[in-house]
Amino acid sequence: MAETATVEIPGTAESRESGESEGREQKVTWGELFFDVVWVFAVTQLATSLAYSHGVGGAAKALLLVVPLWWCWVGATVLGNTAGDAVDTAKVRFTLFALGGCGLVMAVGIPRAYETGDRGGATLFAVAYVVLRTLLWIALRSRPAFRGNTWNPFTCALAVAGPLLVLGAVLEGPGRVAAWSAAAVVEIGGWVVLSDKLDGVRFETSHLPERFGLFLIIALGETVMAVGTQSSEYPFTVPRLAMLVIGFVLILALWWTYFHYGAPAARHSLETDPKQSRIVREIFTYCHASYVTSIICVAVGLKKAIAHPMDAPSGTPALLLAPGVALFLLTFCYSRWQMFGAAGTLRFGFGMLAVVLAVCAPLMPAVVVAGLVALLLGALNGLEAWNVENGRPIPLMRMPRMFTRA
């Protein structure tokens, strides 16, 4: 009579429930990728609202909505990271799906979030945020990394930022903007004030950089969509086709700037820095929020430039291209400063050139502005590659670190 043997299959629900990854690198799961689809729509909604905003104030209000959406995504990503292999169990999957549903409702409310006399959009946005934060709080407190850690940036967001968003939905006009601005301050500042509450949390060092890199891909994908859809809606003139090519080259340059040197440095820092929570806060949470915001600005600027390539940019949305690139490059300086105590001289210099270009943009046709921005990014990437391939040291600006408290 043949003997039967019991074989434990790695990755089954029973073996994953503990969340232990047994030393393996944690990979992004299909459930997390599906969750990200909702934020693809959210980024599109944000870019569309920004494109049709009026003046600096309108643009600022549109960008204000980035904060709750971004920090909700960060919370879900921390949940997946700290869950380990358990992220692929039915329990955590359904939690992510529920969080994604709340994010979808928030995204639906974006276009009418500031409408006066109709609170539908604002109410949807605020209530869905509170529900998402509640579900996230319940899920995180059950994870071993957060047991006994009742007051942290995530509970602060639920207890303080949530009521402020609901209050803003009830108010109108400046009152709504003030309440939602206060909520954004709580979201951002909570990670500094309560940063010591995350000291004991150990983050998996391959999963987290991959998740944040994927969100950069989402933002770049919105830029591709903005360029492509806008090009298809107008007659195919030579200047517009030139803008299409320039826009694609510019997007490739943005990708190269982040993924060729920036992403590996961020992962290295997470792996080697004794204060993991500081790296998660400064590099992944704050800096990547800035990267995403800058790419959304670039998307809107390219969209407007393709519509009127031979006209000088006018109006806040049309003028966002060069400032978006400047913010993108200067954020790398802050990131490297926080990681290694030195900012890259090349990226700082080219970032300041983008600032100068932003000032001069109203004096030139949009296609020329876009061409100069693409040339600037190409030159930066070329110089960095030349330095590395020839074994030359990358010029650095040595500065003391700030915000070293984890």
C-alpha cells in the first residue's frame, strides 16, 4: 500500500496568514495592481480638474485634492508592505478592494468638489475618505507591526483630518478651502509629529520601492494619455505633430531621470539607513508626492501646448510645464540630501534652469517651451550618464541633513 506524503505548497493561504515571507523578496501582487487601477482614474480626474482650473487659486484648489488621495494610497501601500505574504490572502485582498472602492467614490467627487450650492461632489469625497480611513485603521491595527501602537499618523488622519474634510463638505467657498487645507496640513504634518510611532515598524525593502515606482508609472501614463488624446482631437498640423514627438521624448526623459538613477538610490537608502521610518516618510511619502504632483503639472502643460502649439502659453494651466519639470528636478535634490547629506549639483542647476524657463515661457510659443524643456532633461540625463560611464564623480553640494528625527 503506497504511503501518502503531505506536501506544503509555498504561498498557500495557511502558510501566508502569518505574514512571514521567509527571507524572500516581497513582490507586488495582482490585488495591489487592481487596487492601483482606481488611482489611475483618480490621477486622470485630478489632471482634468487642473487643466480646467482658473488662475493660481483654482490650480491650488485642484492640487489640494492630491493630498488626501495620495496619503490614502500610501496607507494602503503600508498595509500591503507590513502584511508580508498575507497580502495575497482573501482577507487582505478584500480589504484592498474595499479601499479601492472608497478611492473610486473619492475620484468621482473630484470634478464637483468645490461647486457652490451643490454639495454632492464634496460630500462624496469627504465621506468616502472617512470610510477608507476607518477600514485602513481596522486593517492596520490587526497587523503585528501596529499592535499596541494606537496613535500614529494613520489614526491621526482618521481622527483629525477626517472630521475636517466632512466639515469642509458642509461649508462652502473659502470655508471649504480652509477646512480642507487644514486637513492637508494634518495629513502631511502627522508623519512628522508622530514619526516616532513608526520606529518599530520594519518595512520590506523590495516591495515598497516597487509600489512607489508603479505610482510614478501611473502618473507618467496620464501624461502619455494627455498627449495622445489631445493630439487626436485636433487637425494634424506640422507644429502639432512636432509637439507630439517632443511630448513623448519629454516623458521618456522624465522616466529616465527617475528610474535610471533615482529609484535604485531610494531602495539602497531604505535597505541601509538605520531609521527606516525616516526614509519612508521623507523619500517615499513626501518626495514621491512631489514627483506625482510635478508630473501631473507636466501632463496639463503638454495638453495645453498640443492644443495651441504656436501660441505663447497663457493662463495658469498652460504655464505649468516648465514649473512641473523644475519641481521634479529640485525634489531629487531634496531627496538625495535627506538620503546622503548631499544634493546633486547637476540636478539642482538644471532645476534652476527650468525655473528660468518658466519665467520666460509667456514670451515664446508653446512648442518652443516644450522643446527647450525636453532638451534640458536630455542634456541632464546625458551628462549624468557620461559621468557614470567614464568613472567621473557626480558633483555634489554637501549640506547638513535636516529632519533626522524618525
